[in-house]
Amino acid sequence: MRKAFAGAVLAQCNRPDFFFLTGDLGFMALEEVQASFGERFINMGVAEQNMIGVAAGLARESFRVIAYSIAPFCYARPFEQIRNDICLGKLPVCLVGNGGGYAYGHMGPTHHALEDCAAMSALGVRVLVPAFDDDLPALLTQIDGPTYLRLGYEVRPANQAVPQYAPWRELLPGNGGAIAALGPIAGLAWEALLDLDLDSRPSVWAVCEPASVEIPSEFSRQIEGKTLYVLEEHVAQGGLAMNLTLRLAEHGALPRQLIHRPALGYPNGRFGSQAFHRAQCGLDAASIRSMITGVHHASRQQA
Amino acid sequence: MTCFNETLRLTKLRLLQLHYEANCGHLGGNFSCIDALMTLHHRVMKPEDRFILSKGHSAGALYTTLWSLGHLSDTDLKSFIQDNSLLPGHPSGSGIPGLLFSTGSLGHGPSLAAGLAVALRHKRLNHQVFCLCSDGEWQEGSCWEALNFSVHQRLENLTILIDQNGLQGFGRTKQIVSCEDLLPRISAFGANAIRVNGHDHAAIEEALRTSSEGSPRIIILETTKGRGLHFADKLESHYLPLSQEEYLTARNFFEQEIFE
């Protein structure tokens, strides 16, 4: 998604009122942005607290600012600068965290971002989790206040057209409840369930704004008396499921059952690729498929 | 100069009254920097320049300086640390013209100021950015990140003042994590650093007016924490409010203060 992001920045943000700051990252992705932005592109070095403070200073002088780094270096290291300098002033700074969830895989746990959406949402930052590369241009037109953009790797089933960006999108219809999947996991679920028939699969929804938009009424209708599945490469605390079920409860729109697959950290204390960690959390294609077929089989037996 | 001295005297008395009536501590750091704040705002800064109080615990000194300029009223000051106020114990970045950020957690100001300085330079505006820190604040690593960046960016439109009163939250700075040698440390980063008497208005003004070509300017103000108060240069000045007797004694000192 990095290269798609760079392309979207060039298309949407290469304007005199934008600055681009990077925490010394972007090799083989941001070179064109650097060349095009000129002095509005600043490599801030390895100093993320300063990067966010400088971003706030620029934004206070009416610039829009993109501040880019590996996700945890962007949201966790300078947490207080985000809170005090950006959020209290409601400044238009977009923090871009590359490698959401376990995307940095083998690089190890310091490079994973499992609680980023919760941390940023708690500060009132608008959290955006694109599911597909194609989502990025639309998202980059929305930097009007504190924003966190979580980049990952898209999964796109072969020969399928991705619907136009919306904070909530139905990717795959189904009659067996509904899946709400955060960002790229939605594509994974879409691919895993594509060949099941309508009655033996839930619908699959890509959720790209886990905390800040209304739940579509069609989604609420689909889970009524049925199973709600929530898949997220993010810890349970403050994640999509918590936000979603709270809002559903407020509206009295509760499903019959909730099955939640969040990021579980490092359950056996060992480390590996993104695929390895997803599998440990039941967030890989095979696990998602067997979860659905298992629930469907059980409900048929009950019937 | 006489007019400034009289304004300064009234402002110190108003600052004293502000804290006394609110039963508020943090007097020490307010009275170590009030001379520099007033000199900067009355004799150096232009309306279009920017200022950040990084040592947010000296909010009272900033509020009364703004009062001395006519930007805040007596009614405003009466709301200091009261309910439904725009004047909390550490400044908020919203609601008061000229206050750009919420400060109070130390180590934020230098980066914010650097961002402003980059923005103003990019706009080709000849405005200056000033930031006032405490000396204990330079135990925060973020200050050094900002200094490194500002020197690299050659931000000559940026001035950072450091109120070196030698006392911090729970002891003397030199006994905790020493900042006594800030000048050579900062100079070694490539900034134009100078040291002045932080209660000498002429020396402060001269330092602020000295050009700083190709580098940010760092002015280390040698000050006395709680100058003029009964607990001057004592740790208690960081926390304790004044009794009536202490207040009246301090009032007497500032009414009689002779300016150099």
C-alpha cells in the first residue's frame, strides 16, 4: 500500500498548503513525493517527538501536514505530542502509520501496531484503515483535523471489482449474518468465502472508519437475529468490535451471537511473518472459512 | 525606559496579587522569568511575531504580561484557575489570542516553535519565533531533538530562552540531573548560545536584538527562582502559595524595587 499511498499523495496533496514529514522512512516509495514537494518535504530524522511537534507548528500556520513513519513510531513514541500539540488544537495533521497490525511480520514485535486505532481513537483522532489501495485517494481528501491513516497490504480476490470507497462497504452478499472486518482483513475474508453459496455464508463488510461513522442500516438489518462476526488485526480493547457493539447496543440492534477474532499479541511467545501471526489469531483465510462453515454446520444441526 | 520600568513594576504586583488571590503556588518560576517575558513582549517582539511558553507552569507571568499589553483585562485575570475560565494553571491554546498551543508538559515548546519557524520561513515572512523554556525542561530528550533539527534547518528566525533558575520540582538541578553547563552543550550542537543576567533588562534586550545568522539563537537567562519573595532560591517557591504576611512583604519589595 506504500506505493499506492505515494501515488495518492502526489495526486491529492501536492499543493502549496501541504507539507510532508517523514521519520527517515520511505526508501523506494517516497522518492517521487520528495522530489515533487521540494522544500515542503522534510526528512525529520529519527526523532518522532520532534516530528509531531514540528507538524503541529506547521499546521498552526495553516499548512496541512502528513507525518509518516512505521506505525508504532508514529502513534506510540510521540503519543503526548499527538495529544497536546495536535489534538488539543484540532490541527490538520495526518499521521501515517505504515505497517498496521502484524504487517511488519518478521521484523518483530517492536514494529507491529496492534493497539494503534484504540490509542488514536481515544484521543479523538479520526482513524482511517483503508482496505484496498484504491481507497487512498478518497481518504487523502479528508485531512481536515487530527487523522491517523493505517497502511497495510491489500488482499483483493482475483477478477473481482472493488466497490468505490465508503467507510462501510459490502464486498460480498450473504444470508448467514454479517462480517465486519477492519481494513485489509476484509479482502482476506472476501477471498476466503467467495465460493460459498449465499445461504451458507455471511455478508462481508469492509470497515475503514472503525469509530467515527454511523453503522449502515443494511448492516444492522443483516445481523438481526443472526451472527455478527468481527475480524480485526487489532487488540480487542478499543477496537472495532468494542466500538461496534457499543453503538449497536445503543440502538437496540443486537445480533443473536457475536464471534470476535482480534489480534491476540504473541500467544506462544514466538514470532514470524504476518501470515504466521494472523494464523495464530484465526485471522487467516483457512481459519476464517472454517469458522464460517463450522457455525453454519452447527446452526443447521440445531434447525 | 522609565515608562517600561513602571509597567514592569505594576505587572509584578499584579502577578503577585494574581497568585495570592487564587492561592496558587508556582510563584518561583513566574518570578524568575517575568523580567525576560516583559522585556521580550514590550521591547522586542512585534505584533506579528510568535511566542510559546514552553514552561507552562509560568502561566501567571504570561497572563499578566498579556494584561500589561492590554490583551487581557482585570476581569479576565480574576478568572485565573477558577471554574469556567480561559486561564488555567497552565496555558490553553484556545480562547486567548496569541496563545498558540496548550503547554505545561515540558519539552514540547522547542519543536512547536521550530515548526512555526519553518512555516514562516517557507512563507517568506520576516517574523520571529520566541520560545521560553525552563532549565529542568532540558532534561527532556525532545528539547535536544528540536535543537538538533533547528540547527540543521538553520532556523535563524527562532530564539529559545532558557530560564536557568537552578531549581526544579524536587531539588536543585545540579543535584538531580545537572544542566549547569547548558551553554557549552547547546553550543556544541551548533546553535548561537549566550548567557545573560535574566533580571537585567538591558542585557536581555541586547541579547534578543543580536543577530543570529545561520543558526537559531539560544539565550540562557541566569535567574533567581522566586526573586523578591521570601522563599527566593528555595524549593518551596516551586509549590507554596503566599500567606497574607508573605504577600504584603513581597508587595513592599516590588513597590520599592529599583531597576538598573
